[in-house]
Amino acid sequence: MHDAQLLRYSRHILLDEFGVEGQQKLLAGHALIIGAGGLGCPAALYLAAAGVGRITIADGDTVDATNLQRQILYRDASVGLPKAAAAKDALGAVNPEVEVVALGERAQGPRLDALVAAADVVLDCSDNFATRHALNRACVAHRRPLVSGAAIRFDGQLAVFDLRRADSACYACLFPEALEAEDVACAVMGVFSPLTGTIGTLQAAEAIKLLAGIGTGLAGRLQMFDALHAQWRTVRVQRDPDCAACRES
Ligand SMILES: [Zn+2]
């Protein structure tokens, strides 16, 4: 690390658990963020500010006026721009040292597979079950830790699946693919603005801990946050031996 980096990251380096070594791991790390919406915006901001060396962010949408209430990477002038490109500009302004790869697409199939294989940690900041399950399958196949977040109305969820471990549960152990869950869109249900910040920021925290190799992760637990009544609940998550997504892994 050069002097400017030692200064920029000094408040991490001062943490005993982190130190120069932890920061160096972050600088060498590569995070993949799927979705640059309410969760992806705060997650990406913290990963960039913290100095994660490479951030790939994928989203096929353009910024819409209704996004500005919670998608904090975007400004009034961003409306109409592709989210991934606008996100890259905003992250570059926060920390020009970070390499940001912006993909203006909804990654799927072999493309998604390659993106996951190239990442050290994967953040699911998407808003639909098709993407969540495809991303989970790719993380199972490539044994990449998956940090999953969700936020709708006043209800948030956070879970980590450390798929580097053979005994880890996967997203589908918790929410089976066969469960014909219907996507509930923010457009219909509404979403409490700071809830997305809360969950997205916690996704960044878990991803940074995974990259730096510090602390105890959330793996094996699901946290649920009721923002309306300020209540947290934690439940254990166990591997489903019959899970269609991770059974053969
Ligand atoms: Zn599973």
C-alpha cells in the first residue's frame, strides 16, 4: 500500500481485526453485485468507499424518477441513464482507485456463470426470484459465498450462504425453486426508503468481512427486520438434503 492508501484506509487499518493485512485483502478482492437498485446502491457505495479493489455491478434498467426515493447512487440528473453506467460514475467519484465494471444487462445463463466464477464474493441485490435462483445455482456451482438481501414494504431479509463450505445451505434450501413464489414488485407494494439502505449496508458489511476474512459471518442464519416496528428476528438456516439446487454439489 502506498502512503495515500494508508491514509485513506487508516480507520480500517486502526481496527485490530482488520489491520494492513485485512485492507490488503479488500484491495485484492473482487465483488460481484447483481442489481443496482435499492440494495445494490448502498452496498456498492460502501464496498467502493472501503476499497474493494474490483466491483462488477450488473443491472439492465435505466434510472427512473421513482427510483430516486431510495436508490442513493443516482441524482436527479441521472433519470433516463442506464443504472450500471450511472453507478460506475458515482462510485468512481467516491473512490477513483476502485476498478468498477458496469454491465448494463440482466446477466443470465453462461454469462452469469462466468461472472460468478470470476468473483470472490457475490451480492444478490436483485428483485426477482428467477435471478435469485439463477445466481444461487451459479454460486453453488463455483462455491462462491453469496450475500443475499431483500426489502419490500417495511420488511427486510438478510442471509449469507458460504458455499465454499460443503455443509452450507444455499438460497434454495431456504426458498425452494419449486415454491411458486410470486415476485412482489416495489411498484405495487411500496418500499420504505431507509430499509433498503439498512439491508444493503449490512450486505456490504458481510461481504467486506468475507473478503477480509474477519469476524463471524451470518452464514447459517437468516435475519429479518421489521422496520415499521423496529424489530429484528433471527432464525437458523439448515441445509436441505433434498434441495434441488445444491443436492449434487
Ligand atoms: Zn440448497
